[in-house]
Amino acid sequence: MRMLINVPETVVADALRGMAAAHPDLVVDVEQRVVVRRDAPVAGQVGLVSGGGSGHEPLHAGFVGPGMLSAACPGEVFTSPVPDQMVRAVAAVDSGEGVLLVVKNYTGDVLNFDMAAELAEDEGVRLAKVLVDDDVAVTDSLYTAGRRGTGATLFVEKIAGAAAEAGAPLERVEAIARRVNEGSRSFGVALSAVTTPAKGSPTFDLPPGELELGIGIHGEPGRERRSMMTSREIADFTVHALLEDRTPTGPVLVLVNGMGATPLLELYGFNGEVQKVLAERGVTVARTLVGNYVTSLDMAGCSVTLCQVDEELLRLWDAPVQTAALRWGR
């Protein structure tokens, strides 16, 4: 196993210490596993809390900061954070205006965030929750009942975070987050298997010369396995799957996301093919983001997320953001 780590047992804690050293604008509690923007709670502002298993960086801790998340709870690798982490995060960001929980649709995340919500509400915190379930590849997979939450999480956290930063009330922030999720669809492709530090070997078998279409961010099985395809062929298959599920009636945001081990040279080339296919299908692209944002450790591959936007959602997407992994407009 060749990984830039000390021992598997301390991977998450070591990463959090490194994050704290690199980003003094964040409060990183290594022991309690909570990352909070330093100015939280912000008076008059709804708090946004999300989290999930580590291994998907920069999701979620890399998106903590002005214009996005107020706090994030990193669990162990591919393992949900525990309710105590979430309760601490909620308490740290609650200004009295309420807190929105952004939850990817995985069984552990859903159950633990629900338990945390009950505990926080018992303490008098006003809460709302949005479930992200954008993956069109499969339903009822290894980790979840219903569709998996993947790339749209970034869109939900950014756009809802901008609404909160602008002073929108909890009900409005929640409604915007739901609109973003409902207007988003994702599809992922694996070119190689993922290796977790604890296991030290690939978590599934993907023979040389083959790829998996519709893979999940934990290495869950996809729709089908095929011989290796060209970038254009993968783009055509992916966009077809997205538009077959939901044809946009307006402009879209496009996220071409790397799974962790695919270089930007390939991702930008793939984005060019995705843009061609979308143009051929008559889809108008408003904005495009390319890079590693919702990853799966060392998996080679990519995912595409489309999010239909109107003037309001596009304005919120363009609003300033200042986080470790996403920043513009300041």
C-alpha cells in the first residue's frame, strides 16, 4: 500500500490537523471532529451544517466558510459522522435564526442526522433538513434506500449558503436548497477501483480495459460494466442518462467532477466533450465548474452533474464564496 499517511487509524485526525494549519480562518476541532467558520455564529444569519464520511474531500470541510457551509462534520473514511458531532456543529453555528442540515442520502447519514436533529431541537434550536438524492444511475444501492447523494451536494451547499449569507430566513433557505436538489441530476463513471487506508487494497474488482458506468462515490456498483470507451463515448452515455431522467427546460450549471485520481488534463478534455453533447441536445449551459470536488479517495473516473437554474439561483451561484476549496467574488 503506497499512501501518504502514517497509520490508517489516524488518517482523518492527521488530515484535520493539516487543514487547521493551512486555514486559520477555520476552527478545526480535531478531537471532536467538527470544522466551523471562525466567525460563527453570525448574527442574523441561518447556519448551514453538513457532513459525511471522509474520503470525499474537499466535500464537506473544504466548503466551510462565508457564502457556503457554517460547519461540517467529517466521519471516518466512508463512514457517517455520529450524532454528537452534528449536535456540536449545530450549537456552534446557531445564531437564533435556525440551522439547515444538508444530508446526502445514505442510510447512516440520514439516521444520524435525524437523531442529531431531535437532540438539537430538544435544546431549542430551530432546524430544517434537506436530503440530497441526485444520482440517476441506480435506486436502492448498497448504502442507501432511494437515489444516492453525490455532486448536487456542492450546488445545494453553495446556493443555499449564499442565500443564508444574504440574510434569508430559514424557510427561504430550505426552499432554495430543495429547488436546487430537485433540479439536479448526476451520473458517475469509474476507471479504477478505490482503495481505503484501512483495507489497503481495491474495494472492488475492475479488470484492466474495463470501466463501470453509474458508480457510487464509495465504490458502489453502477448500471453496467463495459470495455474502455473514449472520452466522447463516455460523455454521450453520461449526458444521455442525465437527460433521459430529466430534460432541462432552462439553462443549467454543469459540474464535471473528478473522483480523485483523474488529472485536470483529462477532466478538461472530457468537459469539452460534455459541452459538445449538451449543445447538440439543445441544452444551454450557464456556468461550468471542472475539478475534484466530490471525490472517492484514489478512484480514477468522473461524474457529471446538471442543475437547472433561473435568475435567482444563478445570482446565488455567482455570489461571493470564500472556503478552502471554492472561492470567488472577494
